[in-house]
Amino acid sequence: MKEFRRRRSVKQVLYAPVTIVLLALVLFFLARAVMNVYRSEQNSRRELVNAERNVADLSVRSDFLQREIDKLSSEPGLEAELRNKFPIVKEGEKMVIIVEPAEGSTNTSGNSKLGFWGRILDFFGL
């Protein structure tokens, strides 16, 4: 009989509205904590993907820069880069600089803007 009363008192405590409310609150806070951890894990995954992408980009850039350093370490590579960036020549060489005409100026004499009578006067030197 004592066992029956003890079980009954345990059921009364477990099924009491206060106990149910407390258990619901505990469940709510646990669920909220789990969701925060889940969001944090998702953010960490995104940051990991971004970091891996950055590492790959930096690796490609590092390879490119290493090739440029190797090229500039050699005499022909250094000479090619200097000739490309600056107008320099070796002894005995001559430099020719080609200047592109300005846009819109296809006629070199400039007579196209003078008109008919202006060209006639320009022809005679007047």
C-alpha cells in the first residue's frame, strides 16, 4: 500500500501544472540553445568555405608572383620587363616611337573645316 501511495504522489508531482510548466520552460531553453548552436555551426561552415576559397585564390596568386620573380631574376626577363615599361635601348640600337593620330583627325592638312572658299584662299596662300 505504501508503494501505491508513493507512486501516486510521484504521479501527482509529475503531472502537476507547475511541474509541466517548468519542464516546458526547460525544453524551450534547451531548444533555443540547440538552435543557436546550429546557426553557429552553419556560419562556421560558410566561413570555412570562404576561407578555403581565399586560400585557393592566394595560392594561385602566389604561384603567379613566384613565376614573375623567377622571370625577373633572369637577365632576359629583366630586360624584357624594362623594355616593356620604359623607353630604353641598348648601345647601337635605335628607338622608333609610333604615335597614334588623335581621334577624329583623319585629314592631316586641317582644310576640311575651312569650307570651299577657305580652301581656295588657303590654296593661294591668302
